[in-house]
Amino acid sequence: MSICMSVQSMFTEKQCINVLKVFDWVNRFVNIRLKEVIEIKPIIESNLICCRFSIPCDGTRTTVWSGIGIKNLVGSITIRYCSGCDGTMDVIVNDKKLASLKIGQTFSATVNQLTTVEVQCNGQPVSGFCDGELQIKVHFDLRDENEIDIQNVKCFLSDREGNPLDPLKPGTIECKEISDPHNRRNVNITLPNGKMVILQIVEVLKTGFVTVQFFNKKGEIIKVCTFPFSEIERFFLCAPEGTTVDCEITDFQCKVHAIPSLNKSAKCIDIVISLDICQSVQTVGEVKLEIEGKECKPRSELEGITVCPKPKIPPQCPFIFT
């Protein structure tokens, strides 16, 4: 309520107004810590390669497929000896002989770190060449390109879907009283000056969501995770029945650290999230105040001319507050 006093008024009268009174007000810093475990799944891409080949029957060792220069390649190979020589066909993978096939036979194997597939036909030529079919299903492990850079992890306040929120905007961090506002427990508190006062215990729950972004060595986002957080705080406030708790977030900082697992075989990392929150907590309630004042009217413009109508003032009640 706005109250003005005319400089020309010599007399005042009692007025009653309804206002929101602050019964108590404290500022507090709180740190909320979260510890989460993130699973790191390898990213695999697959391709299917099919081809026919025809090589001399004179024992010449011939490369039919090469993946040299490709890292972390896993391949499932299938070779069939179709026709050609009267001898055998040797299958050589990564410079190691794995099988000798006769006409009509098939060989299959899955090989880690696949680099080369070679064949060698041995025997007297019937047509001069031996024919076969090769099928490879290759799996590219892209883990190196998607390895998390533990020095580049970021976090921010968000909704449950991971959308960023302004932490200072009311309601983005939910702050509500969970103690019974009609039956708060009284406690005796001794102030620094030695005076004894009676305050009430107020318990407040804070909840929200925080999102963590993970980057690779190239600075690209490769993983995003959203986590809920909650914290219960206890305050000693002047909070008689009829008052409510008003909580305002005045500052918010989010920090996150990624910690490599001590178990080298584990496909996960630990992350520690630290939320620093500054808050202003008040207990407020409506009260009626009696003040002395007199209704005032607007002054005229300096030129003494106005085109605006005079404000309408509600008539006074016939009774007097005492």
C-alpha cells in the first residue's frame, strides 16, 4: 500500500491497512553433492562385404581383402572354395593359416583386430584358376572417437527433460515446507547477547534436476545425462501459526568432476556433482496495521493546467477504528 501525506494537511486520522509482514529472514548457503555412475557402452558400426575372387592355382598367395589402417576392427569371415584346382585352398588371416579347404567346403571364423584375408591355391590347374566367395561382416569399434574427456564435463540446472533453466527464476528449484505449518515445534534459543527467545523448527525440501554433458577430445557432446536432486534443511525461525515460508534462490553454481574407475575392465566412470546454492528464506504472514495519515490529492502541474480527471476516492466508512 502506498501512503502519501499532503504538505498542506495539518491534521491526520487513523487508517487501517492490510500488509504482508516479514516475521523472520535468514540467508543461508547450502551445498548439495551427488555421486553417480555412468556406463560407457562401446559404439559399434557394422558393414557387410561380399565378393567373388579368382586366383592362380600355382600357389601364389593372394590378398582378397585388406583392412590395414583401421583400428579396433572385428570381423566375421566366411570363405567358400567353389571350383578350380584339384588341390586345396589355404585360408590365411592376419598372416596366420587358419584352414585348408577342398572344393565345395566353407570356412567361418570371427577375428579380433582383423587386418588381412589371403588365400593360396595349391595343385595342378584344371582351368588355370581357382574360384571362391568371400563374405565379411566387419564391426568398427568407435570407442576411441567417443572416449569421454574427463577434463571437459559440464553441468547446469534443467528440467527433467534436460532443458536448461534459469536458477534465479522463481520455481525452477522447488522449495517447500514439509513440516506442519499448524504444529511447528518450539525451541528455546539463546542469542549471542544472552537473551533467550522462542523460535520454531521449520523443515524445507529443495528438489530439482541437473544435467551433465560429456565431451570427447574434439569437444563434441557425446553423452547427456539428467539427474534429480533433493535436500532437506532445518531452520530455526520465528514462524508462529499463520505464517508461511518463502524461499528465494539468490545464487547457483554447478560443478562436476569425472573420476576414472580403478577397475580397468569396468565400462563405467564415477561422477561427483556439487551444487552451491545461496538462498533467502523468510517467514511471512498477513497482519493489519493502524497508522496515522490523511488522504492526499495530486498537486497541479507546474503550468496549472491538466486534462486528466480527478481521481475518485472511495467514501469513508461511518465507524472509526480505535
